[in-house]
Amino acid sequence: MTNYGIPASITLAQACLESGDGNSRLAKEGNNHFGIKCHNWTGETITHDDDARNECFRKYREAEESFRDHSQFLRYRERYKFLFDLDPKDYKGWAYGLSKAGYATNPMYPQLLIKIIEEYGLDKYDNITAEIPPPPSEIEKAEIYTPPAGTELYGISLERSLYTRNGVAYIIATSDESYSSLAKEHKLFRSEILRFNDLDKEIPISDGTIVYLEKKKKKAEEMVEIHVTEQGDNMYSISQKYAVRLKYLYSLNKMKPGTEPAPGEIIKLR
């Protein structure tokens, strides 16, 4: 809860429900309390009949590792991010929110979680005094940036809204603009603005495109550790989303430049 902002009661109830109180084969033999499948896992595995026969599941050395992976799965997937805007002690809101986000197919899933929490008083574990991480919506929101007076970026900020992400200044472009026109407008070489945005050549700009005016960073900001890929994601879009240079993103993930992740893969950002 202190690392990821998920109510402790929810995590415990999910583990109880999904592992038969720790008695399932996956929990006993694989320390996997949430039925987490392999995806791009490179560690030990265990096969188990689930939706199909002999499906691949992650096998952990310690149960704690499955709790960490499960928490990251919720924290960093787009469809669950709205949950973190709830009160971290609102276990009922979380239970129904998980169902709304499509976590489980059982329509009674929220009631089952709530029953476990209330029957065993698990909500007492939500009453912590430690600081809880801010929700993803707060970390990822666009921040208006006002540069120091007298700098070139300050002059830009007088003409249009300037934002910052991961400490890197950017603008939000429109479809009637190009990288060449933006470079000229912001007193940059065309080659500079392309390099800042990891481009070898110009591509069409659509409304809402993020265009960086400075060099991106080697890693994402604190508390933004990973990205769980969704349909349509690619390494370039992830690089732009978190203001991390593309070559370092490939290096962090030990991936060959030009290769792309499949949906559901974990991309390290730090």
C-alpha cells in the first residue's frame, strides 16, 4: 500500500480469493497468489490448466514477488488508473471499480472481495500512517511551465502554453504545424527539434502531439517505474509519453532497437 497506493485490504482479499487462501497449486508450488501468467516473464514457470490446458504461469521464489507484480499490474495499466483517484481506504469503491475495469468476469467479484474484507476485518490494514504515493493522474498530468525570465524558453512561454514532463519542456502541437515550422518559431534548428523527439525525418503532426523543445532524459521521473503496454503502444510512443530518450528506453529493457513489445509486456522506465 505504501509503495503503490492500493488498499492493503483489497490486495489481501484478492490474494485470498484467487489462491483459495493460499491453498491453490499455483500458490503452494509457484508462490503465485494471483494467477499471474507468463507474458514476457524470463524466470521460472509452472504450467496449469486455466482458460486452456497447460497454460504458462510465473513461478516465484518468494510469495512477496507475486504481490509486487500484481500491484504493478494494477498501478501501471491504463484501465485501472482511475481507481487511484479514490480514497485509499475506500475498499468498496475499489472492489466495484476493479469489476468496472474488467478485472474479473464474475459479476459477483466485488461482493466476494467485500465479504472477505469484512469477515476477517482486513480493512484494519488500510489504517496506516505512512505516506501513500500520489495517484498516476497527478504524476502524469501536464504541468504548466514558466521558465526563468530572460531565457529563450521564457520568450516561448509568452506566446503559447509551455508544459513540462520529467523536467523536460514541451508544447502541444496542432495538425496545421510541422516540425520545420515549430523549429523556426522556437529558434531551433530543424535537426535539433527532430533529435529532441527521436526522429530521423519529419512526420505529419496530428492535433495533441507532444513536441519536446529540449533533450529528453535517460530515465523517467521518480515513482514512474514501469509501463504496462496496451494495444497500440510502441517504444516511440512510450518514449514520448514519459520524456525518456528512445535509445535509453531500449537499453533499459535490453531490447534490440527497432523491436516492439507485445500488449501486456512490462517496459522499465528507470
